[in-house]
Amino acid sequence: MSNTPLKARKVSFSWEGTPMHWVPGDPFATHTMNVLHLLLPAGERWFVHVYKQVLPLIRDDRLREDVIGFIGQEAMHSQAHDEVLPHLKELGLDPTPYTAQIDWFFEKLLGDRTPPLLNAWVVPPSPGRARRWWLMERVALIAAIEHYTAFLGDWILNADELDRRRADPTMLDLMRWHGAEEVEHRSVAFDLFMHVDGSYRRRVRTWATAFSTLVFLWQRGARFFMENDPTLVDGKASFKDFYVCGRRGTLPATGDMLKSIPRYLSRAYHPSQEGCTEQALAYLATSPAALAAEKAEKGAT
């Protein structure tokens, strides 16, 4: 990890020229990556909400600074992806039915209330114990999710096939700016979990929950986009399509994703073993959106 403090880069994007299928000739790869615009606004708002509750429990000053920087970056990611949704609606693909479900998932199912099934898993002696248990579960869930966001960030930074296929440069910049920041802050969520809890059993349990939930939500999101894309006739999504696109290089390879599982479950795991901070910072130093944000920030001071 770099010693450079994490900071939120206040980027903005203009979507007027971005087509429906921003990976030319590949609507499935396009819409599979578009699922990020459905999941991330609510998901990263949830990250921020949970981490604000954890801040008082952090006893390490450097980690607290990293978590505050993480919160700023995740809030900016949520906003940037949220701004894509009106553009999709203008193109005739209204994401509202799906985003309403995602909002419910993060705000209600994973919200602050104690889950109804909690007493079936543990018998907390007090409401305070139950609330802390649930907070630790969510901190561990975020660490597991961040393992995959860092994996995807590393993939998009190295997805040369998208350049060869002339993917829309604005959307590619959004994806790579976001991916680079995921690689940059990839250790924060795991370090926070280890600091406030660190239970290996909890890490395994929440990984299983996070992985199965992400697969479920992602396939439903891709199916939603393919079925509601007005430019497609009988649009469908399948795991075979994902596998084929992974072989082509327009999506992550299935084998690489599966290989990441034992790495996270290893007792010796640490996110610093994944990705490359120098590559991430190098992209952020050349990203059109990040450069524009830096220029605007300097102009305001």
C-alpha cells in the first residue's frame, strides 16, 4: 500500500455521446458491467453508513484516517454511477424497477435493525450485544465485497481487449477511475475488520454470504438489462455468455474469479497481495476525469 493518504477525487462525466452498447457489438458485456450502476449507488451509500458507525471503535489513528478517506472515495463512487442512470433512461432503458429492489436490499435487509433470524443463529444476552454482533457482521461483509471490487478493479485496469474493441472512452474512464481507487484502498476494509473483530469463522461465513449474494444480484441485473434493452430482440443473459466473454477478454475470466476464492479464505490472506498500487496511481494520474477534478480543485484554491 502507498503511504499517500486516501482522498476523494470529485470527478464528473458527460454522457451525451455514450451509446447504449458502449462495448461495440457486445451488448452482454456492456450490460454485465452496467450492473455496477445498479448496485453501487445503494451499496456504497450502505458502506458509508456502516463505517460511520464503526469510526468510534477504531483505536489506530492511521487506520482511522484511511477509513475516512475510504468513506470519501466510496461516496464519490456512488454519486458517479448514480449519474449514469438518467442517461440509460433517456436511451429507453429505465432501471428504476431494479434499483428500487437494490435500495430495499441495502437499506432494509442490511440496515440497522437486528435481522429477524438473528436469534436462530445466536442468543444475544442483551440488545446492545445483538447490535454489535450485527455491526461486526456487516463490517465483515464489506471486507468480503471489497475483495471482489479490488479484483474487478485490477481486471478493468488490465482489460486491453476493451481498448482493442474501442469501448466508449468516457465509460471506460469511469470504470477505470473507479477500479483504480478500489485497488488503491483495497486493504482498508480488511484491515478494519481485523482491527475491530478478526474472527476467521466470521470471515468465512460472510464471504459465503457476500459471494452468493453478488452472483445472484449480478445475474439478475444482467438479465434485467438484456430483457429490457429496447434495441435487442429476445435479449437473454446466461452464465455461458459470461464464460465466453471472459475467454474473449471483455469480462473477467471465470477461472480467475474462482481462483480468487481460496486466496481470500487463506488464513495468510491480506489484500496487499492483490493488484498493484503503483499501477492504480499511474492510471489516476492520467485519467481524464481525475485530471479535470484535480484542475478544478487547484482552481478553487
